[in-house]
Amino acid sequence: MTQPDPRHPSESHPDSGFPTAAQLFGRITAQLGTQLRHLHHHRHPETRRPPMSTPHEAPALVAVAHGSRDPRALPAVTALLDRVRELRPDLTVRLGHIELNEPLLTDTLDTLPDGSAAVLVPLLFSRGHHVKHDLPQAAASAAPRVHVRVAAPLGPHPLLAEALHARLTEAGWTARHGADPATAVVLAAAGSRDPESAADTRRTARLLSARLGGTPVVPAYASAAAPTVAEAVRALAARGHHRVAVASCFTAPGLFATRAAADAPWLAAAPLGPHPALARLVLHRYDRAAARATAAPATATTTRQLTPA
């Protein structure tokens, strides 16, 4: 058996089962470094910063609702966004309101990390003042800290017609009603003075009519445009349509939706709320805007980017 070298009494043979002086020194150094890092971590909490978003992360989806004093509105919008999160679990989904409800859109944008990106998806169904002016202004106010794109409104689109049809069916609409020449539908929308808003609503009415097998669908408005729901019902009755249903082109319950339902002489569909087709439509608008953001520099928002497709 080999004997330890008397010239190096602190060292042991590797087969002896005892650590060498070099091994002991390495272990002590490692333990000391760990303890020092642990001590610095707790004495200096300001060094523990939240991770910054990277350019490769998907932009946050910020859904923009109008806001309402109706206490049923916020739960309905929240339920819709819960469906969106179920469809895309890895996506950051936030909510902001234009007015009347918290959080306001500006406050939601303030919570996003510096250098991050977001896509504003209006929970509105046509191009109007909010989509063309309020949302781009909010995006500009967040720049350059947050890179923001504005998606197109939810309408017109076949998925919107699908959701409207489903709510009519829940209210009692059947294929037999669609085949009755005395039957018609009024599409109740918020209304706007912008002519492009009316054009979008007319196109949604045509999409819904096609989905209902050709049943006449007439747009009507709760404010700022004509005809009203009551006026549209009377006009249809004068043309021989004595059974008129009202389709509610609103995201959530509120003053306009309640007013439209009150003017329905027959069936009144509920607001769209968390319908699965509407959740898919929210993601479709988000995906198109996010794709444009990666294909071109995120500069000023253009009218083309707000055009439904």
C-alpha cells in the first residue's frame, strides 16, 4: 500500500477516502459564493426586476369595450375574454374601456411593460369615431414606451353573422320561421354619424340574411343614425312582414340593447356576450393586426388597417 508523502502532510491519496486539500478549498469557495449571492439578493431587492418582454414575445391582446352603467355589462365582457383565454392560453389578454367602466384603456396600457407590444381589438361592430379616432389616439399616447397596433372592428364578418344567428335561435327562431314570407329581422346596432359605420352594418345585415336563408334583414340604430328599431319594424310591417324579430348586435347588455329589445314586436335576441364564434372573431382580428405588425414597422395606424376583412 502506498504511504502518504511526508512532504505534503495535508494531502491524502485519492484512494484513501479523504478529500484532498484542493477539494476542500473548492468546496469552501463554492459554499461561500452561494451564501454571498443569497445575502445580496435579500439586502438589495431592487435588483430583482420583472423580466422585460422581448421582441419575440407575442403582443398583448387588449380588448377595448365601450363601457356601460348597466351592471350586467362588465361580467358579459369578462366572460367573453375568458373564452378568448381558453382558446389561446399562452396569450396575454387585457381589458380596457373607452368610458364608464374600469379599467379605462389608458390605465390598461400604462400597466404594460416598457418595450412591449399590444394589439387593441375593439369590441365594436363597425368603423366609427371610437375606432377611427379614440383608439389611435390611445395608441399614440402609449408610444414609444409601448408599440401599439389597432385591429379592425369585429364587423362585418361571417363569424359575427354566426353569433347573431345563434342568439336568434336561442330566442326561438327556427328554419320554419325563415321560410315564412311574413317574417323578417331587424339588426339593431349602436349607430354612428360616420357613413362607413352604416356601410359596415348593412354588410353585416346581408351576411345575416344569407345565413338565415334569404330572410330580409334591415339595419336599425339605437342612436345617431336612422332608422330606429321601431321605425324599421313599422316599415317592414307596411311591406307585409308582420312577424319581426330583433337581432342584437351588441357585445353586452346596456342602454342600447335594452332599448332595442323593448321595441321588438316578437322575438328579441340577447346581446352576443361570450358566444364562441365571437371569441374566435376577437382572435381573428388580433391575428391579422399582429401579422401586419411583424410584416411592416409599427408606425402610424392607417385607415386600411382598420378596414374589416
